[in-house]
Amino acid sequence: MPTSVIFTHSFWKAIPLSTVAKHFCCWFLFAYYELALIQYSLGKLEPLVNYALYYCINISFFYVMAHHIYGNFKFDFLFFLRKAFHFILLVLISLSFKYILDALLEGRGFAFHSIATDRTTLILSLIRLSYFAILAFFYWVGMNRNAVIKKAEQLERLRLETQNRQMELQNRLAVAENAYLQQQISPHMLFNALSFIHSSVYKVSEQAGNCALLLADILRFSLDSNNDDGKIFVEDELEQIENLVEINRYRFQQQFISCNFHGDFTGLRLIPLVLLTLTENVFKHGNLQDSEQPARIWIGFSEGVLTYYAKNLKKQKSNEPPRKQIGLSNIRIRLDHTYPGNYKLKVDESETHFITRLSINL
């Protein structure tokens, strides 16, 4: 909508029957009041049908003024010229109808040039039209005042709803952070234990020793990844994803998984443990023993969009009760808080496969 438009009110929109009834009652009372004054002043009235016909002209003039001449008001010179032309045309049409009605009721012939010579009738008709034009102006102001009040109420309601959603999101984020903190143990104890394991098993098994080092690196990243703004470099998390893949290759010699990165991730920042948690789910819920259908992980960045894609076979069903997807729920809560409306996370499950798709506008 142009900024120059101040008020808009469509005359042709559907009007409720109750509104029509209210207007009819108001005009009935208005006409009754005027006719009562005429009766009191002159002591008599003409046939009511005559008054009804004149009221039809004046009321029509009233609504055209309110909804067309005053409607769609904006500050524009051409607009004023156009509205002035429409106003003059409306006045001329209304005067013409009044003259025709006068001629019909008085039983005289039509002579449009005489409308200008009968100055008294012309002046009275113009005064009457001016009266209805003023009424139309106040009606238009009242209608737009109600519209402005309703708009303000809608904006206030929207503001409160947005505030409530933000508070709810903050509460959910706090719950997720508490759950994350509850799962942490003393990092010093973990690193000391892993250091002991590495020094103890490295002499026996180089692979087991390397696995302990990789696990220590992942744990250190998980515990120390939060910066002041709550984000880390994507390259650092990709490095831990490679470590996680390498650990699982040490654990299961016959695991089949493809992990590829595409794009320039230099300087790119993201909230931590999102990509790593999604990758962990591949190992947790996936069957990686089929060489013909290896698991696939693809992470790319292009045109400001970070994309994560994973596809893997499902593990065979077990008798264990299904676990709640706490990791995915926490990821959604954190993404809602940091990237509201700028991400899409979808997990599709078929009879044989899991497919995870994540895209974030960074």
C-alpha cells in the first residue's frame, strides 16, 4: 500500500445485514425528526412519498460522498483535482435529479436552463447538499476512527502473541540448556581418564590409543565450544565430525559410510553441536554394515545457505522400547531461538531408511 494513503474504506465489500438494519433505523429516525419539525412549523405535510423520493437522492449523495469522494484519502495534487471533478459532477447529477423530481411532482415540463434562473431553489438545493456533505464527512471520520482503533487493537494483540511466543521459546531453551548441563560430567575427570587409557592401551593397540585421543578431542570440543555469542566456526565442527567417523571406523572395521564436505566454510559460524549431533544419530540408529547401501553424509555451503544431508539404512527392529528423540528436540529448540524462520529441519523415515535434511540461512 502506498505510504500516501491515509484511510481506505471499500463501499462494495459485503455489508452485514445487521449494519444495513442499523443504517435504516438511523435514517428513519433522522427523517422522522425533520418531518416532525416541518409539521410543527407549517402545520401540514405533503404526501410522504414525495419526501421519500427526495431522501433517496440526498442519502445516495451522502453515501457516495462518504465512500468515494472522501474515501482513499491521500496527499496528491492530481488526486485532489480528480476528487474535485468527481465532487462537482456528483453535485450536478444530484441537482439534475432534484430538478427532474420537482418537475414531475409539480406537473410542469422539463427546461434545464431554468434550473439556473430559479436561484432560490438552486441555493436551497445546494445548502441541502452541503448539509448532507457535512454529515457524510463526520460519518467518514467516525468509520475510519473505528478502523484505526481496530487496527491498533490487532497490532497490540499481535505484539502480545509475539511476546508470549518469545517467552515460551526462552523457557524451552532454558529447559534444553538445563538438560545439556545435566548430562555434563567433570571434564578434568574425563580427560585424565582418557589420558590414562591412551597411555595404557597405546603400547598394545595403536588403533585403540588413537581412538582414545579422538574421543578426548570430541569431548573437549563439546565442553569448550561455546563462545561469548554462543557460536563456533563450522570448520571446527566439521573436524569433529571427521573424528567421530574415524572413531566408528576403528570400532567397526566393516562400517560403510561416505562423508563429504563441499563449499568454502572459512569464517562461517554456527551454534555448536548441531551437525555433530545429527551425524551421531546416523551411527546410533543406522545400519552401516551393507556395502551396497552405505550411509551417506553430505555437508555444503552455497549462496548463504548451509546444508546438511544424511541418508542411512535403519537398524533392524529390536524389542527395546523406542527412545525419545531428545537430541533432535533440543536441536529444534536451539535453532528456533537462534535462526527463527531461517532454517528447515526435516527427518523422513521409510520402512528401510532414515533421511535427514537441514538447511540454515546464515
